[in-house]
Amino acid sequence: MRMWPQMQIENKFIYVPFLLALGAATYFTRVNEPNFIAMCIIGAVSAGAILIRRTPTIIRAIMICVLGFCWAGIYTNIINTPILQHNMRDVQITGTVESIDHNHKGDRLWLKFNPNNLNTADNHYARARLTIMPDTTSPNIGDTVVASGALFKPTSADAPESFDFARWAYFNNLTATGYVTDIDIIASDSKSNIATIRQTLHENTKSFLVDALVLGYKNAVPESDAEIWFNTGIGHVWSISGFHMTLVGGWIFIVFYLLFRAIPVITRRMPAKIPAMACAQVGLLGYLVLSGCDTATMRAFLMTTLIFIAFAIGRSVISVRNVALVFCILFWFNPHCVMQAGFQLSFAAVFGLVWMYSVVKPRMPKNRFAKVIWATVLTSGVATLFTAPFVAAHFGAIPTYGLLGNLIILPVFSFLIMPAVLIGTITAIFNIHMPVEFAHNVYGYALDVAEYIANLPGANITMPHISNAVIICFIIGLVCLINMRTKLNLYACGILGILGGTLMITSPKPVFFVTGDHVLAGFVNNDKSLEFNKSRDSNHMFAFDTWKQINGQSASDKNIRRKHDKGVYKYETKNFNLVYIQKFVPLMNNLEQMCNDDNIDFIVSYFKINAPQCKHKILNNGFVIYPNGRVKYTPINRRWHHNRHAQNTNHMQAQ
């Protein structure tokens, strides 16, 4: 027992990425923005303390966490993405088409423009992601266009500790979303770059398999198919990551290894594997750039690079330290990646697999066929176990038959669909489409099998809302498991897992929800069902799904509209009473009475109320209320929120 802390310290580098991530996550989940100058000073002091060799290990660990916090804040201020203040309709934007995102719902333009003529908080160049409406001419990449349509500001989180689209947009250099109804091309640019090459391949192949597996378009797969793949547990094949990099790198390596083995001039001077790995690395670099350089793809590329280097110098290839090093590199270039689902799932799976093969070192059968089957089962099982908390947190459900889906369908992608798609991408340039057609035929059969698995009883386990505290418990537990040196690590992992599960099950659920602009409100009835003040709202269409998931309901449940009494929504519970009013006239007629009514604890309205005599009752901004009456606000005053520059201008003066 006394030696246990010392044994953890001996492998302390493994803890560095988790400490950095903890610091960054603390910054990103704060309610208010810290002082920038203070973060710079504290960050510099922390970095200095870390570099001093005599700094105690505990102090160094704290400083690493503080450094992660400060670097996240400094990076946030450096990128300084322009913020759109208000939704804008019937607007004309002049800009350059940077890229075109192809998906099953229609093409979307990424347009770079000067925001001087728009209502933004900054004067840097801005980017908008615009859906091209039907019957609208689609421009080419590089064209300068005048686009007519609408711009919408990215929305904040719909509830505390839920997905914040405004934050995601800020760190992806996205000022606005919207649509275009008309496009005038005022200048064409025929310069070739990676974006135009990707566009050319898309036009030549006309295949969503190529778009998803080679070009990295996130929403290329039809929505109905994507749901089946998720329920089968192999939705990860549509995000280019380690699976794809391993296949592509392995194929390139084998081809060039056999080629160089046949050239005596080379093999006399060096092992054939050295130039073969160099060629494979060049091929993977091309694949990385062609696929759009997503975070998961970058992680896989860096991991493959370290593996090739380790092979070349004769070092251990599979190492948790290598994964930790890649984590730190990606964190340095973009600390916000630790908040993204793809990054969390990717590293959780890799940490688990590397831990299994480098620390646990499972015994394998001697028979080659049995060895392959056993390795596949172990790989799928461990990856599922390590990613389960993050899948539940981000998607609200866990596929029950994920292991079965991976065992049956993943080999089909590995040995049939993926090779045919890669070969077909090249042959399509010469107008030979047979490989891609073959891939689509195999895909159809694989989809039928996946649909059968997805329709099995209990294919999905709906999970309750996963809070930050629960995620932290699971992460610390997995870290203890990864750095296992004694049985105490295993016990600690089990205790933390039980604690996280207990918190997940016993944590109270909110009974009232409201968006930041107070347009949409949700009320939980006595039967635990959720009702809304309106059945649909285009500005908050994801809020319905988010609130239902937090309430333990399925997103497919019908949106039930709550009845009101002459424009006033009354909500009575055991511990508090609340009224919600969206229209001006009902508010004007009832405000004085509600302020004087001692039975009303909270007043919520679309209009900002100026009533000093009942200021303690009036709730503003986005928040949720728990059964005991505790109010928890949704952060809105961060660097990436439009609220930091503009407040609601609709006022109601109490008489």
C-alpha cells in the first residue's frame, strides 16, 4: 500500500495528457471568461515551475493542470473568430468559396467574406457555412460570389453541460450558418489546390462511399443508413481514423515491401522495410490531406508516424507513452479538441487497445485462424468498453450488439469495401467505375445484415444524462486501469466506475427548461413526460432532442404542446411555483399581480422585465430548474457567445 503512490509516479508521463485535458475542460466549462492577462502570467509561471527539475511531483502535476487551463484561454483569444450578433435575413454576402461540403441533404458552401458590412463583433475575415437551396446554381471552389440568403448566429447550449454549438463554431472558425437562394459568380479562379482536387474526385466518382471513406465528408452517408450503422456499433467506420490509416498504411507498406525485396541494390544496403515504411508514410500523408485533416485522422497519422519511427530504430512499437505524446502534440495545436466527441472516442479506444496489448499482453491461441478471431474479439470488446462512457455522454445511447456488428461487418469493410473504394477513386479519373460499383453492391448486402442486427430486441440502451462529474469519475477510473501496476489500480478503477454509475443514476433531473432567448420552454409533468410551449421551433430544433434526452426520453418521441391559461403557463411543483409568459399582452395584464403573489416563486418571460419590487422572482437567460427549486444557468458570457456583446433589447416596465 505504501509503495502504490511511488509506483504511479514512476510512470508519470502517462498522466500529463489527462492533467492538461482536465485544465482545459475546466476553462471551457466555466460560466464566465477569466482575465486574459492573468492567464498569460499564470501560464508562464506554471510552465517555468514544470521545467524546474526540483519541483515536487504533486506541485508539478498541479502546474500542468493550470497550464492546460491557461493555454486553452490564451488559444481562445488568439483565434478570435468574428461573432455574428443577430440573425440576418434577405442579406447579400460577397466572398470566396473556400470549400464545398457534400452530404445527403445537399451541398453546403464554406464562404470566406469580409464582415465589415455585417453586424459582427470583430473585423477579421469571417466564414459562413451556407446550405445551397434547390434550383440554385452551385459555384466552384475559388469563385468569388455574391450570395443572397440568410445568416444565423450559432446557438449556445440548450442546457448546462450539453453541446454548445456556438463554442464548436468559434473553434472551427465559423461565424454563421445559413442558406443561399441565389448565387451570382463575379469572378472565377482556376487555381488548383487540395480543395479543388477533392471536388474533382467527388464529381468523378459520384459516390457517397468515396465522399465518406476517402474525402472525409462527415454527413455523406444517408441519415437512415447512418442510424443503422450506429445501432449496429460500427458507426466509427464513417469517421476516418486509425482503422482507415492502418488499412491504407498496411497495404502501401506491403506493396512497396515486396517491390523493394525484388531490388537487390536496395536490400544490400538496408532492410526493405525501411524504404517501404517511408513510401507508406508519404501515402498516408497524402491520404491525411485528401481527407480534410480531421482531428481523429491527425491522431491516427501521428500514431502511425511514431510506429514507423519505432520500427526503424528498433524500439517498442505499442506504447502508452506514444499515445500520450500524440495527445500532447494535438493539444498544443488545438486545446479545444479535448471537448470534441471524435477526439475523446478516438483516444479512449487507442488508450484501451494499447493498454491491452502492451500491459495486459493477452495470451493468443496458436492456431492462426483462431488467433485472428480472438484478437478481433478482444479489440472490439476493449474499444467498446473504453469508449462507452463517451458514447453515452454524446449520443445518449449505447449499441448493445456492437461487438457482434464489429465481428461480422467490419471485416467486410476491411477487405472488400475499403480496398474497392480506394482503387475506384483512382480508376474513376480514367472513367473506370467498376470498383466503386462493386463497393456499392457489397455495401448493400452489408447494410441488410446491419439492419437485421439493429432491429434485434434491445439493440440500443438509452442512457440518462451524463454530467461532467460522472465523466470525470469514469476517466480517472480508466486512467488508473491504463497505468495498472498493482491490484489497487484495478480496485480504484472499479470504485470510481461504481461511483460514476451511482451519480449517473441518482443525479436529479431538471423539471423546467428554457432557452437563452426564452422562446422555447419545457415542463416535466407528474408522469415524467416533457411538454413544450410550442411543438416546433426552427431556431431551437435541437433543444427538443436535448431536453428529451436529459429527461430520459427518446428523441423520436412526439413533441407534446402544453396548454396555457390566457397566454400564461402555470407550473406548480412541491417545492416551487413558476409562471412563463411569451406574449406581451398577457405579461402586461398579469405582471403586477404576479409580482404581488407570494405563491409564485419564479417569473420567466421572453421580455426583459424591469420590476424592482419583484426582482428576486424574475429569471433571465438560459437555465434549468431542479425539483428542489435550484436554478442552474447555461453559460452565455464566454468568448464564443454573441451575448457578451449584445443583450436582449425587449423590455417590459412594471407599473
